[in-house]
Amino acid sequence: MVRVGIVGATGYAGAELVRILSGHPQVELSILTSRQFAGVKFDRVYPALAGCVNLTCEELDVETVCERAEIVFLALPHQLPMTLVPQFLERGVRVVDLSADFRFNDAAVYESAYQPHTARGLLDQAVYGLSEIYAEAIRSADLIGNPGCYPTSALLPLIPLVRENLLNPDTVVVDSKSGVSGAGRSLAITSHYCEANESFKAYKVASHRHNPEMNYILGRETGRPVELTFVPHLVPMSRGMLTTIYASLNRNLKEADIRSCLQNTYAKRAFIRLCPAGRVPDTLHVKGTNFCDIGLQLDHSNNRLIVISAIDNLVKGAAGQAVQNMNIMLGLDETSGLNPVPYPL
Amino acid sequence: MVRVGIVGATGYAGAELVRILSGHPQVELSILTSRQFAGVKFDRVYPALAGCVNLTCEELDVETVCERAEIVFLALPHQLPMTLVPQFLERGVRVVDLSADFRFNDAAVYESAYQPHTARGLLDQAVYGLSEIYAEAIRSADLIGNPGCYPTSALLPLIPLVRENLLNPDTVVVDSKSGVSGAGRSLAITSHYCEANESFKAYKVASHRHNPEMNYILGRETGRPVELTFVPHLVPMSRGMLTTIYASLNRNLKEADIRSCLQNTYAKRAFIRLCPAGRVPDTLHVKGTNFCDIGLQLDHSNNRLIVISAIDNLVKGAAGQAVQNMNIMLGLDETSGLNPVPYPL
Amino acid sequence: MVRVGIVGATGYAGAELVRILSGHPQVELSILTSRQFAGVKFDRVYPALAGCVNLTCEELDVETVCERAEIVFLALPHQLPMTLVPQFLERGVRVVDLSADFRFNDAAVYESAYQPHTARGLLDQAVYGLSEIYAEAIRSADLIGNPGCYPTSALLPLIPLVRENLLNPDTVVVDSKSGVSGAGRSLAITSHYCEANESFKAYKVASHRHNPEMNYILGRETGRPVELTFVPHLVPMSRGMLTTIYASLNRNLKEADIRSCLQNTYAKRAFIRLCPAGRVPDTLHVKGTNFCDIGLQLDHSNNRLIVISAIDNLVKGAAGQAVQNMNIMLGLDETSGLNPVPYPL
Amino acid sequence: MVRVGIVGATGYAGAELVRILSGHPQVELSILTSRQFAGVKFDRVYPALAGCVNLTCEELDVETVCERAEIVFLALPHQLPMTLVPQFLERGVRVVDLSADFRFNDAAVYESAYQPHTARGLLDQAVYGLSEIYAEAIRSADLIGNPGCYPTSALLPLIPLVRENLLNPDTVVVDSKSGVSGAGRSLAITSHYCEANESFKAYKVASHRHNPEMNYILGRETGRPVELTFVPHLVPMSRGMLTTIYASLNRNLKEADIRSCLQNTYAKRAFIRLCPAGRVPDTLHVKGTNFCDIGLQLDHSNNRLIVISAIDNLVKGAAGQAVQNMNIMLGLDETSGLNPVPYPL
């Protein structure tokens, strides 16, 4: 059993990590930290897990964490991890960081979207944890920058297509819709029940920090700058993310060509499900799972491709992919602990 | 008092017409027809209106309707109105038809999206009832083809912009999200509570019949064929429609230029609210109202415009706009009966 | 036009007062105060009302309010009104207080549930504003203690029955279910979207402060102490309150006897709708209205009566009833400003 | 591996059985039948399970089922199972029936609530499958009448209390609230999204068929007729059931006495979680699980006990308890296949 710890265990992504890891057959969940709930039993914060998780939240103390864990998940707001990661790595503890701090190898890009980076020296060794795409590099990494939820939903369908040069990156529009859990457990008026219920709205239009993240990764893949347009929206539901992507094709292609490209890339990947023609992804079908469902359709009238992906923002968009990355890092089956049968509704 | 009738009063759009017209100060709601509920008091079908509406639903009989009403609303599935409208017009009764049957002056376009048209002779005199845009023609019309909900939400922001040639119609992507009431009162698995709740999905991707409707109207406005891409989605909420529109600008424009164009067009129109910079439309803010809220944002990185509109699909997207058209036809204030103060939540 | 003011205009009850009063034909809404949003235009806090309400929120200054308003609504947390009400009354301004401060004529009862009362001298003249029951006293009152939402939903059906001694008050169980707006606009984890959505739970079991309020009023009506059992629950919806009441009948009565009693009491009251046999109240049918729908059923197997009421907690349960009380105080039709046609859904 | 079959696999209870059994470590799910979807792959009906369940629905043929399964679950409307069960038992196949057909040993009681019973001869050997209470009898049973969802939620807390004669059965009121999935997958206007959303209502007031089921079981336990009052309500959420029970205590007891009684009964039962004092059950905490959370509170003012239970209506209220019963029948750990870690939200 590998001993693992979670730093920041009581936010929604942290709690989802607790759920997955406490049911993981090759892992012992050995320490949970939480600033807000230090000293409180985890199941008092999340009573759903009463009888299933017996740990008590602790104040973060790096030494203690390193004594008890061989690998640690950081589920913290950005800017904190960059101060912690060096301490964990020095002590030989591998890190999966769910914040943005280690998603960019280029500090300048990070800094233009966030703030000064104080651990630039580690950026080179950090691996972007888009599991299906970068499994090779993840395997030997000590530090994973776990992707943002929106980038995960957009990049999984886009990367195979841009790698084969099927579409024009300059024409890409990413219209994403997220359940409210994406805004986290911190109280805010936009997550207040009566403001979110029966409400559908965009936010951070063309100014969300996941936009540079997508641009950066796609730019690296295509070898030239990408400036896609990204608009996130908030859906009155707890979990789930649907991303509708529009792009002009580079040449006259058939829907089958696009489908083949994705099929070839993902044929052996357990968590990618390509919808048969005529079926579209639905967040309900991936709720609580690590699946990414992908559907596609050609708009023949203007040779524009529409690709749609659905994920659970807290699982494949955060904690699930983080555990998938841990599995890869540890040489385990990548699905380990991540394959409870999905709920039919 | 003008006597008005509603044919098809027990569907959601019909019931919304009942609500608005029974509170309209210059109108007497004199007859309701319903195939399914003939003989049943309207407030047994919609108990919310008990004590407010005392009519009993009747079988449709054109003669009876024409005796009792000077103007009639048809809230029926397409294909039925084309058989009824000639009978109403012959008897001197003006018609606002909420179906698609009289939205196209060109029968061929209608027939390519629907089925053969049996009242082609009336298409020339039918006026597309996008109230703010075509008020002049509506005023003297005897037959209104009331716009679809999606086209209303997309055309109100788009027409002023294409009229001034600010954007490239070939680049237009319309990503719309609708509450479940858009699917109507007829039972269907997609409107079954447990299938729609906690679910977000696209449907009729690039194949919805409102797509040719938008193309047709925009084509007429620009004088050349338009083939925009349109994807509708279903949101787990009862009412509301948000449409996010993406388009490349024709030249280097500032956000203020776009804003001016819309401001100039809609400055005096009571139902169009332009959101100040930094605010985005939210379906919650237009729920139950005839407002169309419009917000906009330039993606400077790629000179792409993002325009967002919010309407209540049953009001501005159907019954409200129909009554607004009736007001215009009757020479009344266009807001008459349509301005209850909105709910704060 | 009567000039009215709202103190605490940006909470949910306050905002609902703004909605109703700004559409009220005999009223001019002349001043809004808000501690949190002083200096901010009201429609920036509630954008739904953009173009409909043009007031800017102000700091509370009693003199200013009294110059501009003849009657004032207090939509504040309890304990604040008892310091303000004396100042308003001294200056000849009548008050409808939506808090609990003036609901009890007996300071000891108030103090056992809340905290010391600092305006005991006014309790005698305060009238409990359950409009349909105490209209006579409300008419000439200068100070109304507007009922709590739960007591409104329970007392409207119960008072006529206990007045005729039809049921045994010792057996009364009140099981209430409220939409989340009842918890107000203040941020709290129980109103956080992901905690309230897909969740149904009780809270303050047999310890809610509305329990002594019901006991007190029923005790006054019956002339002896009443100790009913009350459990409130939270429903994942924005608005609405359903209250299911259980009580043993005092003697062998038929359902028709109970029905007659309620019918006789409420026959001429515009806002009470008695459901015909076989129909049950539904919060959806009263959403956004000042109606209280009441249904009843006898459990013949054990001679227990079940009465069910539905209200909109923010309207009949708060702002609507407050305006109804103002109408009565001013000698207006009690429905004035309160009768927009309800939405069918 | 025990081979099991599901008859009626595409309703909501059936689909939930598919989910649980296809992840059960000691079971091979070998046959699914569905009248409506015969010939269709199960994952086309429930795309969430794509890649997880590979079976195709078949027409029901008893011989085929008996060849392929040693134990069979019937998830059918009542009245059908009574014709099928004899055929299965004759062929040596054990049955867990989720309908009401075999919940009553007394045909007269069944027939007064349902319709004539055509397999009366089997009623004696049928065991009521309330797992925690009747485990002994379940172990050796060939035929289980799986309890209704409402009775499960009420009887689990009530039976220990009436067995110790702590409360007066004549005073019991059961006020239950269920998510919409309880109404099943069949289309109906009450399950239509816009009718159920933002709506809370009672239904079948004091006339639901689960009322006689509770009366019958409690009567058997107490040895005298019980006529409790039961009112079910519909909550706008997919899954979950909260039941609030009111009853007068038989003598002056403390909350601790009641708590001890339940604690003693359920101390070793994995699926019953007694909430510590001050905490109340929440359907969100049991969603997707086989747990029954129980909380209690004394209303000291009138010596009335309030007990609240929360279950997932599709799991502990149907499919989960059915599998728990199968586990007991097969001598497996009763939690087998039923203990995925719960979701924190």
C-alpha cells in the first residue's frame, strides 16, 4: 500500500480526492490537512462519508506530511503550492498539484495570467497531467501540474485533431458550461442557491485564466501561437461540464475522418468514450465518473466542425484525473480506484 | 376592449398567452380552444390561474372563434396553422401565428426545413414578427409569423450589427442554451424530470429548424446567403434562454463601436436592455419578462466579438413577443400588458 | 399617492417589497435604505429590475426617511426594529415591521424566544398582521408585526378550525417545507448551491422560533396554552412553502364540515383559495403570488385531519402580506398592487 | 460467481440493480429482460453505463432466465410478479420481488389495497425483506417481498421503538418526502420537468398503498391493529427520501432512552447510521448509497418524539436493499457490492 496525503482536503476537489483515495485498493490515505477544519473529523465536514473515512483534519506541517506520505495531492488555491512544492520534493515526496502553479513550463506565461512565480526552477520538471495525452512523461514525473477542468474538457478532443492538422486553430471557439461545484466550497453570491438556481449565465467572458492555459498547451502542440476564444458559463446543477467546440476544417474532410482520428488516439484509453454518430454527450452520463464522453458533428453548410465533450468537473476535471496521474506515476493500472460502475441517473 | 382568442391555449406558449392577455388592460380574452382539454376549465389544467381566468377550453371551431374574436393567436404545432390561417383571414380576423408556418416568405426555404406548404399564397403578406426590427411592417399586417425563440435571441443582437456591416456573417457561431419549457408540455423522455435534472446536453446539433430561420432572415438583411452554425442545448431549469454568439469583426473595431451600434438601434425600445460594460446577461434577470438583455465583449486576442443575449423563451421567445406584435398591430403602446415589474429572484 | 419607504431594501424580503411597491398604483416608492449597498443603485444589486426601479440605496437616517415617507416597511433582522420603531412612530410614520419584534403583545413570550425587548411599551398597540384574520385591528393600527412565513402558512388554515373548536390543539403537528429563499440573501453554507441542491433536510427540529409564535397566537385564540410540534424543512427550490398539518378531530366530523368552516371564513377573501376535493396545493401554483392555497383530507382510519397549505414564502409569507396590511391600513382595496396574473409555470 | 438475472431491467429500479450487480464481486449478471427495449443494448437506454455493461435486453422467457440465473430480481409493476414467481420457484430459482405482490402474508390485506391475488399459496413462504430487521428469515427464504421505499424509511426507525413499547402507535404520523425518481421512468405529467421543478406538493394524501404496508408490518410487530397517518410528498430532486415521524411517547422518556434503543438495535448494522445529537439526516448524505441515516429529537413541550430518516429511494428504498437481501440469502457479507465510498456532494 502506498501512503498518500491530501493537503487542502475539505474543499470540493479535496473531498473528492478523499472519496476516491479512501476506496483505492492500492493506497492508504494517511493524512488530511485543512486550515479551516484542523482538529475536526473529516466526516463532520462531509457527513456523507460517516463510517467510511475516519481521519481527522490536521494543520499543515510539511514534516509530518512527509513522514506519513510518499505522494501528496495539493488541493489549494494557486500561489500556495509554489511555496510548498519545493519542500515536498526536497524530502523525496512526489506531488500532484491541482492548482495552476505548475501547469506552465514557461514562467512568463504563468505570470501574465497569475502573479510572480517563486519556484521557477521547478517548472522545467513539472509535467502537465493530461493523463491520456502525456502518460509517458507523467510516468517518471515527480511533480504534476494537474490540468484545469475547462482545459481538460477542451484539450482531450482538440489535441488529436490539431496534431493531425485537421482544423485551423485560429478559428477555434470553446463554449463551456460548468456545474456550480466548479466555483468551490467558499461562500460567494454567485454560488448562493437562489442566485444560481434557475439561472444560466456566462462569466469571465474571454478573460478566464483557463484560456491562456489552453492557448499555451495548444501552442506547444502546434508549434505556433494559438489564441482561441473561450467563454465559460454556469449551469444550475452541482456537477458536470459540457464543452462545445467550433472550428473550421483545414480541408474538405468527412465526419468519418475526424471520428477516425479520435478513435485511433483513444481506442485503448479506458476513460474516453466516443459517442456513436447521432448521440451527443450529456453531463448526466458522466456524473461521478472519470469518463470524458466525446461527440462530434460536421456542419456541412459551412465546413465547420462541432466537437462536444462532457466530463464531471470534480472527477476527470480535477480529483479523478489527479488520481489517474498518481496511478500512472506509481505504475499501477490507470483505472485503479476510478472504476465504480456509473449511476444510471 | 379588443376581443381576442387563443387557439391551442393549453400548451406552454398558449398558457403564457392566457396569462398575459387576461391581464391586458385593452383586451378581452374571449375564447380558448384546446383539443386535449376541450370542455375542461382552463384553471383545472393550470391551477395557478384559479380565480384569475374563468374560461373553459373549447373544441376549435373557426366560425365560433371568428364570431368572438377580432384577433387570434395560434399556438399550435407547425403544419396546422397553414390550414387554419386562410379561414381566419377570409373572415377578417387578424392572426398572430406562433408556429413556423408563416415565418418565411419563400416557400422553398420553408419546405426544405419542414414539409410542403399548402398556403403559399399567403406567404407574401405574412410579416416576420421580430417586433423591434420590423415594427413598421407589423403595424399594418394581418398575418404575423411570430419568430422562433432561438432566432429571437440571436437576431435581436445580430441584425443591427450586420446591417452596419460590422461583422463577417460567414464566421457566426450561435451557441444557445434553453430551459426545458422550450420542449413544451407534451410528454417526452428528454423532458422527464430525472433525465433533464442535473443534465446539460446539446441536441439537434447543426440540424435544428431554427437554423434555416436565422439564415433566411440574416440572408435577407445582408442580401447574400448566410450559413451560420447553430447548436442548441438544454439547461436544467424551467424558463430562460441564453445565446452566446461568436463572430469575427470585419475591421478593427473597438468594443465601444459595437456598443454604439446596438445602443443607437435600441435606445428607445422598452424591452431591450443593453448591459453596461462588465455585466453579463443572466436568464434569471429576464425570467417572466419580455426583456431581451444584451451584453458584449471583444476578445482582443483574435478580434472576435462575443455577444450574449438572455430572454425568457416563453415570453420574449414566444407569447410575450406575440402580444407585443398584437399591440403594434392595434396601434397600442407596445408594452401594454407586458410590463409587470420583474421578480428580483 | 402615498409615499412609502423600505428600510433594509436589499435582502430578499426587501427586494420583494421593492418589486411590489414599485408596481403599486396608489403608492410612490420614495426611499430605499441598505447598510450593505448604500450609494449603490438598486438595480445593480438586482439587475432584473433594471429600467423598472431607478432608486439608489441610502444609509438609514430616520429623519430623512420620515420626511419622504408616510409609511415605512422594516425588512431587517429582529432586534434592530425595536430601536427604530419608536422613532418612526414619534414622527407620525406608520410602520409595517417584517421582523419578529412586534409579533407578540407579551414581552415575556418574545424574550423567552429571542432576547430582552427594549420597546415593551409599544407591544400593546402592535397588531399581528395576519391580514385575513385580523383585518379589523390592522385597519386602525400604526404598527404591524408582520407574521413569520411558517406561522402564516399554518395559522391561516388552523385559526378558523380552532375557533370553531373542531380539532384538538394538543394533537397538532405542523410539518413545513420551505424553499431556500427563506434563508435570505446572507451567505451561509446551508444556502450554498451544492449543499442545498439535491438535498432535502429538516432543520431547527422542534426549536425554530416560529414555533412559539404559532403557540402564542393559537393560545390567544383558544384561550389556553398550546404546545404544537413544529418541524421546518428545506426544499431545493427558490420560492415556496408547503405546510402539512395533522390534528385529531374533537368529534366525529365529516370532511365537508371542515371544508364548510374554511369556506365560510374565507369565501370573500381574494387571496385564499380552497382546493376542491381531490386537489392538493402545490407551491408551483402560488409562486410569485400572494395566494394561500388550502387543501384538506380526512384520514378516516383514525379520525385525523390533514390540512395542507401552500404559499410563496417571500410574498404571502413576507412582502406580499406586508403590502396587503398596508392596503388595509390605508383603506385601499386589500389586493391593490398584489394581483398580477400568476404564471402558469 | 452466482449467476443472477433482472426481469424489468430498464425501469429506474431495474437500472439501479444493473449498476449494483454489474459491480458486485461475487455475482455474474447474466440476463436482463425488458419488454420495451428487447433487442436493445442496455447502454443505449442508459448511456452512463457505456463500456461498463455489455448486455442486450431480451424479451422475458422464463425458461431462458432459469437456465442462465440462479437467483432473479423482479423489477416490475405489481400484479405481474404473482404470475411469474410460481414459475421461477418451481424451477428452483430464488426470487427477490421488488413489487408489492409478496410483501403481505395475508392475502386479504393485499387485496384490500391492490387487487385479487392469484398466488396466495406462496404468501406464507414469502419473507418481507427489511434486511436489518428480518435477516434471520431472509437467510433461508426462496422468495423475498422487497419492501416499498416509504415503508423502509419509516419502519427501520419505528420497529425497534414499538418492539420496546416506547411509543403509542395510535399517534404515529409519517410525513415523507421523495425525489422524483420514485415515480419511475414512465412518462407522466407529474414527472414532467416543468411541473416537478420548483414545485413541492403532497400526493395520494392518506391514500397511498404504502400506508397499509406500514400498518400491516407494525400491526404484526405490536400484535394489534395499527392505523398510522401517512402523507407522501414530491421533492424537486432526482433521488432521496426523507421521512419525518411524529409519535407520542408512552411514558416519560429521555431522548437518550430512545437513542439507546436504536443504538442497541443497529450497533452492528453497516447500513444504519445514527446521527449524533444535534445533527439531522440529509438526503444528500445518503445519495447513491445503501445507508439509512436516522436522527431524533424530543419535543419536550408535549412529550412528542420526532424521528427523521433519510435514504436513497432507489438504493436502500429499492435496488440496494434487494441486493442486500440477496447477499443474506447467499450467505455473503451483507455489504458486498454495496459499499462504494459515498460522494461528498
